[in-house]
Amino acid sequence: MIYRCIRQFAAVLAYAGLVTASASYAFAADSDPIASDGKPVNPARWIVTVGASVEYGSKFEGARSKGFGFMPSFDIRRGDEPEGMSAPDDNIDYTLLTLGGLEIGPVIGFRSGRSRSDDSGFVGLRHISWTVDGGVFAQFWPIQDRLRVRAEVRQAFNNSEGLVADLSADVFQRYDKFLFSIGPRLSLADSTYMRNTFGVTEEESHNNHRVEAYTPGGGVKSYGIVAATTYSFSDAWSVQVFGRYDRLAGDAEDSPIVPKLGSKDQKAIGVTWNYSFGVGH
């Protein structure tokens, strides 16, 4: 539905077996006995975080219509690894290589689709199925736990969906049990992605009657900003409120789909509940 609508769902399923198989060892992340030095006694081998988000925003990229969506989320980290800071639009990643302050590893995401059931104005235009994409991420902390820059490059597993690159920079600030974050966004895509999402063929133009044929090229497709506030009730429970604004740019903004059927302004707000627990010893 929205960008994150199904992005993390498959990851929940993928790791469900791990969580279920280790259920007899699961315990709340804040229930480990604490030694005099402040470190947990016999800490968990893994810390699993599951969450659920409710989001209201654009139904798909370029849409004018808005609606609600439910998004599951998932994260797993080593038991001796401190909880990391992340932005609400980070895709699922795992750090394989650390070079100084640079973290590199695989990333996986999901892309929502587009159909006439989402917006009747798109009658005659192609149906876009949701798909999985994957690639590599890299992030660096110029100021540790305060300023982060990040890049994700992801190719759809269905080659017809194209390549995207998302660039971001976020400032984080803790205050007691609160964590605040805010930062700009820049998204680029290749010509395959742009044609699939914002292009119009001669046949589609004839069938829709409202948009003319258009063949976009690759390049910048949007820029924007993301902000979030997280409150931690305990080591196990937290809630996050977030908002995002994106402005379509380049050949995406120039598509006849945008002014006649959709909108160049893409907005979303939401709330996420997270629960963390330990698995194994």
C-alpha cells in the first residue's frame, strides 16, 4: 500500500522458524539478572525485536489518494551488541563488515504495487505487482551516536522493476527515555524503474484518455525529510511516532501521471510499537 506496507513482512516469516524453535529459551530483554558491574548475567545469544506499525499516507508512489496501512517489522542482533539507532525508513539489513566507523552489509526491502483498486483514475495503466528487492547498504557515523549518513542500493529480484538508490543523513538526540531523529532524503532510480512507475505507453495513453505517452529516463526521483520520536518504556517495550515527506523530482515529477492523476507531494505519518526479547544462551 505505502512504501513500507509489505517491505518487512517476508522477513517476519523468514525468521519465524528461528523464533519458534527457540521459544523455550525466549525471555524479555530486560529480565536478565544484572551483575554488580551492570552487565547481564548469562545474556541472550540473540535479541529479537518485533513491531507493528499503523501508517497513513500515499497509497503508492506518485498517488494523490491516501489510506491506512499495517506494517509488521523485524530486527535481530547479537546479544552482546548494543541496540543501534535507526530511522523508520531503514530497510532490513545486517552488518557483515566494519571498517573503522563504516558499516557494510546486505539489505533487503519490498516495493508496494499499484492497481485500479487503489485509485480508479489509473484505469488503463499497467498493474504494478509488489516485489522484493535486495542489494547492499553502507553507513558511517561522522559523530558517533549523533550523526549518521547512509546509502542503500537495491535491485528488484524481478529485473523489470529496476534499480533504486536511497541516500540519507540523520541527526539523533537522546533525552532520558526519548530518542529524536530527523534528516534529509534523496532517492534515485534507473530508467527501468522510472519507466515502470512513471512511464506511459501509447496503448496506455489510449486506454486512459487522460495522460499522454511518456518515456522517462533515470536519475533523481525524489527528495524529502523524515523525522521520528521514540519513547522506551523499558528495555523490552518502546513506541515510535514518525512522519515523512517526499517531493517527486526530475523525470518522475515531469510524468503526466503526476499532475493529472497523482501528486508530486508524498506524505506519511505513523506509529510503531516494538517488543524485544532474548533467544538462546
